[in-house]
Amino acid sequence: AFSIRKNDTIRFSIILKAKDTANTEIVGIKDLPNKISNNEKLYWLSLIWSETKYNFVNIDRLKFDLDSLYMSFIPLVLETKNDFEYYKALQRFMASLHDGHSEVFSSFSTYTDYIPLVFKDFNKKVYITSVTKIPESDSTWLGAELIEIEGIPTVQYLESQIFPYISASTEQSLWMLGVLKLHSNLKDIPFRGKIRKTDGAIVNLNILRNGEEIRTPNDKYWGPEISYPKDIVELTWLQNDIALVSINKFYPEDEAIRKIDKVVKELYKAKGLIIDLRNNGGGSTAVAKHLQKYLSKQDYILNYGAEIRINDAYKKAQGNWKEKDKDYFLNKAYR
């Protein structure tokens, strides 16, 4: 029992919890934008479905009916409570295609932040590889395995809460992007998990997502020293005159091509060559083709071709019963 006097101040701590995000519903989040009307929600979903139906390159390889997927998402998008949830629903729709170049992007950076830890996956297990030195953290977390998130085993959590929203065509890409997504979320949702340290001890984590908010130029970390690439193209000489050429990105186009040409002039004395693309996030196809010409003695390179699916309404209708037009009916006719 307690009594309240006239000038007493009462403070309440409110714990905000996230509902199962498989339903794309976030509960207890304040101030999220809610500007997209139901008509717009339905229109944009329909536009994405329409563009996918007529232009998605691998539609004949889908293992489900695209129209049925569209119908199932109509009530889902109309039930979303804010713009954040709506974009999550669209991302899940596109992720169903399992194609790394077909996705919905959104930016809610004002409302999101990350935890002051770095996770990496090794053989489908997730470990802490870096810890920011702040009062709330502990150096003994380094190397610990993340075994639970929100009371759910880590792999199961990734499979049910993270992977369904990621557009990826390979398992490697799915895991790389999925583990990266664990760091960030809405600021109001702390990261709650359980780790097993290297000595076997189990520790519960309840960490605020405020990594960007508290970040300073003088931050210190527990973890291995990471050497980031300093230039677009770097040449290192190894033993026995082996040249290691690290090409760290394929952009800006003109600069990348110029630096590749400059390095190539040094390679005449090399007895072997290693090309390192591990830090390369991509860029201009023209740069990749330029590099490729140095690796072939042919007069030309068969680089890639293109196919465009033909949407022919008449032949599509005829293809329902005429064998010669069957590919149009099955969305498999190309030029």
C-alpha cells in the first residue's frame, strides 16, 4: 500500500511489444506515418501484381498461382495500421517471387535504428562478431552464439519473421541479408534475445535500438580489426610474383575502368593472378565487361542475351485449345 501526496510525481514505464510480424502488424509504435488511403493501398498492390504478371521474367517458374497470391494479399494490405506495415506487406508480396532484382524498397530511417552489436552467420548459426564499448555492453559477448530471439530459436525466428520479407534468389543471399536485418527495427522495439557465450554461460539480452543515436567518431569496439578497402582497385604482390588484384566496386564507371587499365599494365611480370571480388557490391555492367576482356583471348565475348515475354491476347486465348499457341496460354512465349 502507498499514499499519494499533493505534489508527488508518478512515473510510469511502458513496455512496447511487437505482435507476431508474420501478420505485418506492429503494436504500440507511436507517430508512424499513416498517409496511404485504402484506395491507394489497393491500387499500388494491384499495380505491382499487374507489372509482375506481365513482365516478371520467371513467371513460368513460379510454383504457385500469382492471381491467388494477389487475392490473398488484398485483405492483408487493407488491414495494415500504418504506412510502415503497408510497405512490409508489399515487400512480402514481392519476396514470394524469390528474385533478388524484384523487390519493394522503403525508407523509414527517421523511425528506425540499430543495436550496437554485429551479427554474422556461419554454417546457419549466428554469432556476435563485434560489440560497441558502451556501459550496457560486455566484452564477453564477443563470439557468443545467438540462440533465441523473442523466445524463439534463432533459425526458426529468421525463417518465420525475417526471410519472408527478403527478395533473394539464393540461400546464401537470404542468410546474408536476413542476418543483417536482425540489427535494425523500429526504435520503440528493443532487441530481446538469448546468447550462449564461449564459456557456455547463457545470457539474456534486452538492448535498445539506438546505435546511430549514440554513435560518436571516437567509438571503440571489441572484435577483430577490420581493414576496409581504400581504393576501387588495389594491387598487392604476393610470394612467387603472384599478383592479387582487389576490385572493390564497379563504379563510378569511368574511374573504375581507368584504374583497372592502370593495374593491368603492371601485370606483365606476374606469374599468377588472383582477382579478389569479396568486397565488391556491384555497379556498372560495363566495368565487369571491361575486366572480362582481359581474361579472354577471343576476339569477342558472348556476354548475355535478353528474352522478352510476349503478351498476345489472341494467341493466348487460342492457346487454350490449339497446340501451336500453347506457349502463349502458359506465359512461355518469348522473343
